[in-house]
Amino acid sequence: MLLVSALHADGLMGGGEPKYDERVSKALNELDINYHIDEDGDYRVTFKTGDDRSQLVFIFSTTETYRNLEIREITSAAYESETDTLPAHIALRLLKENSSIKMGAWQSSGKLAIFSAKISANADPESLKTAIAIVLKTADGMEGELNPDRDVF
């Protein structure tokens, strides 16, 4: 709790602007990656993935702590259900896929299938780049498989 309070006072922007974590800005700028900060203070990065496809990746400014670890989440959606929940066959496919993934996991957020990786909030730029690449490649690959004729995310 103390760490989060210190972070909000020290590392995040305040006032009328969205609160965002300057550590992410610094790393993305160092990596020469273009980004947009949304109204929640989260980073939105769109990457071209080839074959006229692109993929949107979110890097969250808000972090979680567990003991002495401060953790940041990086996510990208791959599938949106027509109903309020994921169809059972899609959920099962993603659950099975989790066993072979080196970093991150598939999760459900209502009607969305999202790939998420969690890293140290203090990760160096190259580690952040690696985590982004894993999220990007995994989510875009699955989106291409589940929606071969569409590029939604």
C-alpha cells in the first residue's frame, strides 16, 4: 500500500490530465515506439503486423503489488463474442493454448478473449519490448486464426 501511494505521488502525472506512469513513456520513447495515452492513463500502441493487419496493445499505468513486487500488465484482445460470454469451444481452445505459452496467459473479460502478460513495473526498455512482442504476436496470431477474414483488434 505504501509503495502504491508513493508511486502515485511521485511517478504519475496529476491534475486535470489522465494519470499515467512516466516510466512507460520513458521506455517507449527510448525504444522509439509511438503511443497514445487514453483517458484512463493507459498506453495504447498499434503495431502493423504484416498482411495488411495491425494489433492494438495496451500497457497499463496502474500497477499491482505483491509483497515487494510491483507488477504491470500488458494486454491485447484477439476475439469478441457475439454474446456476453465466450463460447465454450473458444474458451477451451484458449485454456489449452495457455499450457504452451512461455509468458502470459489467455483470459476472458466478458465477451472478449484477451492475452495478458505481467512484468515488473520497473522493467528496462528491452524487457518491456520483449513482453510487448510476446503479447502482440500471440494475440494477433490467435485473432488471425479465429477471425481469418477480419482484423478487428
